[in-house]
Amino acid sequence: MAGNATRVLIVDDEESQRIGLASMVAAWGFTAETAADGQEALDKLCTFPAHVMVTDLMMPRMDGFELLRRLGAQGGGPPAIVVTAFGNIETAIATMHDLGAFWFLEKPIEPRALRVLLDRAASQQRLAEEAERLKRELSYQGVLAELVGRSSKMQEVFSLIRQVAPSKAAVLITGESGTGKELVARAVHSLSPRAAGPFVAINCAAMPETLMESELFGHEKGAFTGALERRAGCFELAQNGTLLLDEIGDMPIATQAKLLRVLEDSRVRRLGGKSEILVDVRVIASTNKVLEEALKKGELREDLYYRLNVFHIALPPLRERMDDLPVLAEALLRDLNKKHGTRVVDMMPDVLEQLERYSWPGNIRELRNALERAVILAGEGTISIEHLPSNFSTSAALIAKHDSDGDPTQVRLRVGTTISEAEKVLIQRTLVHTKNNKTRAAEILGISLKTLHNKLKEYGSADSEG
């Protein structure tokens, strides 16, 4: 990044200083633009993506300190060389370490020193851009943020994430429980201009209706019994960042109406509050429900659905992306080894074969649970069959393997299958048939929903909570 390929922004309130610096920098072959203060610099960076910034500290309206703070909050900005006539070691340390400045120079500026620093800062920016390029390339090789998958279905998901991340559009993520909807939301956030801002998630299914509005919008002291102090809600906490509304289909209808108003005018009012607060938050919603059914049943407001469903990302269940299982298992083993201090390097071929023949009603969450148990038992070396859960038998795994001419509505078991294994097979196949709709599965099986949940807990499925 040499010569006129490097863009330099000069920020100084003294006109003679900034014009002189701009002329000198341009004479060295750089492309230079100027700004009279921090606010103008922020505006200029929107249309002039500088590779390096040279800025004064003491300026009216917005000084250099605030400029660097704002850029840091937005993701860092270009490397900054700070120049000032009031330099001292304390200011230098605070500016370079606390605010992330690249270097510190006192006025009058020594031209040779500035030239060297411009070249070094430009080189650092070039390395950062190369690292970002490599990161993007990795996403095409099966990794995007914390998501893993080389299958065509996951590559389609990765493509959608990359397309929507830079925008401000609301995103609706659908998929069965355990498929990684929150990881998709985090990927959208991390690849967006809001990446330096907060990522806040709230589970609408786990929150009592009486507390939902307080969690979302906050409350003032004394707003209700037990409100002993003012509390900011999720919208305020996610300011300049991203808010994930997980399991939006389980949000109470009354709260959905209030949420819709916030989404439309970007203002929230705390419970018991008298004034509205302007918020700048990107909203991502997710649900494991079939949206058409939720709309028909009145569980989801139609106007809220259209407001949230600006950009839809549908996550496939694990059974529909079994090609990803080896790379998923490899990634999970690395993560679990770090968590537990173990040294498990791989698994026996028959273990992988059995994992690939299983139906995974709990999806990746259930896979992680099974591997976590195996990692703890194995400790080091290789995972073998005995490290898998005892009821994770070959007989039970048979249901996941669809023959090319097989009937998915039929259950086939080998002689010797135990009653408990057969029961598990029947429940898992029924969940596959109902697309993980537990209420419908319980009706088909002739058992209560509570009994179904208890059975899933007995099987060790993380999907038992819904």
C-alpha cells in the first residue's frame, strides 16, 4: 500500500497546519483529505475511507480524544498518528494505550519522523486488511464466525449471512431447537458495522409474561412491587449493537404489540417512565416454530411477522446436513478439549459411522452433549463406542439411515432390540415426522406432552426443554 494507494486524513483546527500537512503528505505520493475537527473527520471518513489518520488533540466542537473514542466504539477506525503542541508523557500513554493511537508526535512535526510513521501505519493497515481477506476466505472453506459446515445447505446459509450482515435490515432466523440459531445471529453481528457494539440476547420462551416488558424496555424505580431501582432494558443495553429476540413466537401477544411500536419508531419508554428514549439497535428474531401455523393460531402477530421478516434465514436440521458431521465433530472436540483440559484427538471409524446413522432430534446441541460425555470419559486419545451414552445403540441408530427405497413413515428394528431402545426409536422417528413439533408428536404417540419431555430428558436430549 504505497504511493497514491494510501489515503491519509489530516484533522486539525488550524487551517495553515492542516493545509501544510496535506501538501507535504501529497508531495510524498499519498492521497490526502482534511477535516477541521473530530466531527468533520467522522463525516469525512464515511466518504473517504482513510488508511491512516493524522489528528490534533486540542480542537473545538469535538477534540481528538473524543474522535478516537467514537472510532473505537465503531470498530477502531484507521491507525491514528496523534500530533499536539501540548504533549507530555502522560498524554502520550493515555492516547496510545487507552484510545488506541498508533503513535504520538509533538508539534512542530519533524517531516522525516512523520513519513516513517505514515509508512508503518499504512503497512499495519495493509496487514489488517489481509487478515480480514483470509478470514473471508475461510468462510468459503466451511467456517464462518462460530458456524461450521461445508454442505451446500450451510454454504447457502453462509452466503445469506454475508449478504445481510453489512445492512441494517431486520433478520428472522428459523430452525429446529439446537440447530444454532443464536450462532447465526452472532455471525450476522460480528460481520456487521456494529461488531464493536454489544450483542444482547433474550429468550422470550423462558421469560415470565410479568417480567417480559421490564426485561425488554426497562423500568423506573417504584414502577411495580420489587422495582427498587431504575433498570435499563435490553433495547438500551444493545444500543449501537444487536438484539436477538430468541423464540419470538413465544412472546405474549400484548408484548408483541408494544415491541412492534418500538421497531417502528426506534423509541422505548421504561415502565413507569415519562419520557421516551431513542435507541439505535438492530433486531434479529429467531423461532423454532412453523411460522405459518403460529400465524394461524394467533401466536404471532401478522404485522410483527412482516416487520421482522425483512430477511429470512432458514437453518437446516442436522439430519439434512449429515455431510457436515465430521467437521462439526472435529470443531466440537477442539472446543471441548479446551473446556475440560482433555486431549482427545479423534474417534474410531465405527463411532463416526454410528453418529452418522443417528437421527439427532436435538440437532447440534444433542451432538455436543454426546461428544462432551465421550470426551470426559475418554480423557485422551480416541473416542470409542463405549464412550457414547449407553442407550445410544446401533439398533436405535438404524432409524436415521433412510434406504433409497425406504418408507420414512415405517420403523424397522432388529431382533434383540430392547423395549427401551424401541421406545426411543419410535419417539425419535415421530419427532422427525412432525418436524420436531412435540405437541403433535405427543398426540400421535398417545402420551402427554409432559411424558414426552420426561422421555427426552431420560434419553439425555438437550432438546427436551423445547
